[in-house]
Amino acid sequence: MTGLRRRAGWIAGALLALAGCGLAHFGGGAVVPPEEAIRITPGDGARAVRAATRLTVTVPDGRLERVRVTRTEDGGEAVPVAGRLTAHGRDWRPREPRLMLGARYVVDAVAVDGRGRRVARHTTFTTAVPRHRFIGYFTPEHRSTVGIGMIVSFSFTRPITDRAAVERAIRVTARPHTEIAAHWFGADRLDFRPRRYWRPGTEVTVDLRLRDVRGAADAYGIQRKKVRFSIGRSQVSTVDAVDHTLTVRREGRPPAVLPVSTGAAGHETYNGRMVVMERLEMTRMNGSTVGFGGEYDISDVPHALRLTSSGTFLHGNYWATPGTFGAFNTSHGCIGLRDVRGGGERTAAGWFYGQSLVGDVVEVVNSRGHRVAPDNGLGGWNLSWPQWLKGSALR
């Protein structure tokens, strides 16, 4: 189709991420766990890391091809962490030896062995928050442009018992005026969304007035800042699991229909509305991290768009035969588009990746899978407006 030949908006510098830890063939054909192929400290998921802890990325064999580290302070905008590779390419070290307290770090690394085979790792960790304090890490980032389905989501570093006080201290407003409401998912997550999808061009402001707000016994907020983001063009895509199609609807353009493969019997893709959480030019996917044992382990999945926290992606697929797409459902729950190894700009997956923003909506219909839970990723659009309002501590 002509749209594939005119792929626009390639976003350079997309992050690499790890969608599961499994086995990588590294170093003379030996089977090495990826956490050994690329060793990152502090470890993935570490919390309350001390400021004096050394941040390191190393490989025992081969070389590091690229390393990207970002730091988010007080839940604000992600900023790059400066560092350098050693001469032999096996070690990366930050320029500043001490970590920042109350911050979230994201490490993305790609290594290559002597045969040119690559493995990717993505890890995150958070540093200690001063005693008796809490912060809220949030999405989207300051000054970002996002899709019309974006939900403002806070994850707090401590369980919140006085939810009304915390909710009252966070104000989300929009120009033009938009009705917005909050919904709590448990004691440490608070989301905000409008009644309907955002209007393109809307400017959204998140005003955090959490400093000295008592969220729990002897736990007070430390944030006082404003975050602004804007809503881009309207794009909503529909995946039909029976017809094996992805229909892309963008304002002002005729629909584009792409052939896909969704979840096979027993591994059906979730039904319902999901929101693109992150765009990953390349990622590693391993079944052992999502309950599928060693059924698959692919170190270089191209053009991956994360749709749920539990591991549902819409991604490029270079290992299935071309006749699979549009005809059969063969995945473990993800949605696959035809691609080539390394990711092709003129493939179906490359085209869709280039057209997509974080915050775009992807709705799956006619799948035999369960409906996606509203707290799985940014799945709040699967609640009606009255259901959403019931989750507010102020209503």
C-alpha cells in the first residue's frame, strides 16, 4: 500500500528495552543468561538504593555497542546520565560516581559478541527517598506530545492511607476545558483521565502540590512542580483477531488496513482498549518472564510498542513466514506485524511504528481472550465514566 512506501515520522534515538530475561547465545556459541551477558548494577527492580552505590554496566565477553541511562528526579522529566565506555568496550561508567536520591534510573544496553550477535537488556531501579517522605513517579513526561488516549498515572513510593489529601494536592487541568477525574488503583497508584479521549491540540497541566502533604502516618510529600504536555493528532487502531487485521484510523486520512497475527488458542490476546505505554526500537522478549517457560526467547524484536504492564506488545515479527500475517494467529498474546531482522522502515511494522505515539489507543476486538484489566498498563478506558468516578477519594 502507498502508505507503507511513504513512511513518515521515524523517531530516531528510540530506547531499547528488555521484555523478559532469558538465555542468549553469547561467546563462542555458549548459552549465557542475559543478566550475565550484560551485567548491570544496581540490579533490575532494586529499590531504596543508597547514593554511594556504584552504577556499572559490563560484559564479560564481546563488547558493549551502546548504553543509555536516564534519571527521573521527583517523578519529573527524564534526563540523560553522562558516562563513557572504556577503551576495550566492555565497561560503562557514569561521570558522576554518586547516585541522586529520590530518583528513578533506567538503563538500556546492547552488547554484541565476536560473531555480530546482539543481546539487549533493560533495567530500572529507584534510589532511597529520605525517611518520612514520599514522591510520585508519573507519566507522561514533561513537554512530551502524546496520543489522545494518554492517562496521567502516578506511582507512589509509599502506600497512601490519606488518599483524599493526596488526590486534592494534585490538579490536572486542560485547555480547552476538559472534564477530568481521578481513580485509585490500590494504595500506591493514582490515575487521571478525561471522560472521553482528549481533543487533538489540547494542552494539559499537572500541578503537583505534594510538599508537606501527609499521605500516611509520618510520611509527607516532597514535590512541588508543574508538568505540561500536549495532545497530538488523533489516531485509534483496531485489531480484529478473527479477520487478522489492524485498521489504523487517523483524522483526515482514509483508514489503513494491515495484516496481523494475534494470540493462538490458549494464548489469546486481551480484548479491550489499550494505550501505547512506550516505543522501543528493539527489545528482548523471553517467555520465562511472563509464565511461558522457555517457549520463546528472542533477543532482537524490532519496532515494539508496549500495550500492557504484563507484557502485551504490538511488534515487528521477522521469524514467521509472510503467509502467517492476515491468515493465522500464532503468538503468545502479542500482536505481530510483518518485519525484517533489524527492523525495516518500509515494512508494515516499521510504518506503523513510525506513525505511533505514546498515548495512542489500540483496541482489540473478537478475541477469545479476557478483557484487559483497567490497571494493566494504562487500561483505564475499559471502565465506564461512572465506574471511573467511583475510584476517586473525593467523590
